[in-house]
Amino acid sequence: MKFKQYNESFVFRNGTTDASKIQEFNGKKFKYTYSCGNAYERFYIEMFDGLKLNPIAKITDLNARPNTSAYINTETETLNRYTELCSNAEKYVKNLIS
């Protein structure tokens, strides 16, 4: 079984990042939402039930610690982190659905 991707956006501006991705797996749609900036980092997984998005996991559920450093990452560092979290989210969703 493979993930089918519908939409992805990654916006890095002035040290803050907003990104999201929508994927389908086994007929269910999932949205990954990522945001980070100065001293915060958030990542959420939501599942679409046909009417609304329901939260099912957050960054700590993926065995990752949010980066709360005041250091602002570069665009490349942020993209690598987002990619890593999305990969972990796919594994989480596969385990959840299987």
C-alpha cells in the first residue's frame, strides 16, 4: 500500500515556516501541518472523516521533541526537519491503519 499525495505547500519567510501536506492511505485522507519559528515548533496529523478534520497525533506522538531554541534555522534545515517529521508521520499512520 502506498500513500497518494494530493497537495503540499512549504513557505519559509523571515525565519518562520508554515507547511502542510494532504495524503490518502487505504481510502482515508490525512493532513500533516507543520509550523516553526523563533522558540516554537508544531506538527499535527489530522484525519478527514468526510465532514471535518479530526486530530489524531502531534509531534510528541512521533517520538520527536519540538525544537524550542531561540536559534532560527535556515530554510534547508527547516525543510529537512519537515521531511523527517512527514516520514515519521507516514510510519505512524501505517501502524495506526494496519
